[in-house]
Amino acid sequence: MTLNRPLSDGAIIARVEGHASALIDGETVIMSGDTGRFHVVAATGASIWERLATPKTVEQLITELAADFDVSLVKCREEVEVFLASLAERNLVTIND
């Protein structure tokens, strides 16, 4: 999924149900319940995946990450939107904008 425009602050990001995940050696391994494929996400991606255990708005997610990783809100949003698009493309999250 390529985002055609920036996500609104109120867009809700949620994990798609039916996927299993586990933390292994500092990385999160996600097994797609649909395809059986494995997806590996490292440190920041793993943090995002864990935070999405409950649905969040883009604003909530960006604010939390920017504070925890000491990065500007603008830079954080740029990186997170790319990552979220990647997760949505793999049917791991939904984005309701």
C-alpha cells in the first residue's frame, strides 16, 4: 500500500486479527495468519507493533514514539508513515483515515 497523501492525525491504526507474533533476539517476528509468511521487524518497528496491540490514532503513535526515541515529530511521522504503509501492504494492519 502506498499512501497517496499524509495520514490525518485522527486516522486509526489497528492490527489485523489472526497474526501471531513473538519477540526473538530483540526483533519481532510476525506470522501472517492468512499466508503463513513470516515478517521480521527490528527495534523501532517492534516498538510500533507492540504499541498497536490496542488501536491508536496516528497522533497518539507519533507522539509516543517521538518522545521515546528523542526524534522530531516531523521526522517521526515521515518514517512511521512509510512503515505503516508497509504493514498495511502485507495486510498486518488497517488504516482507517
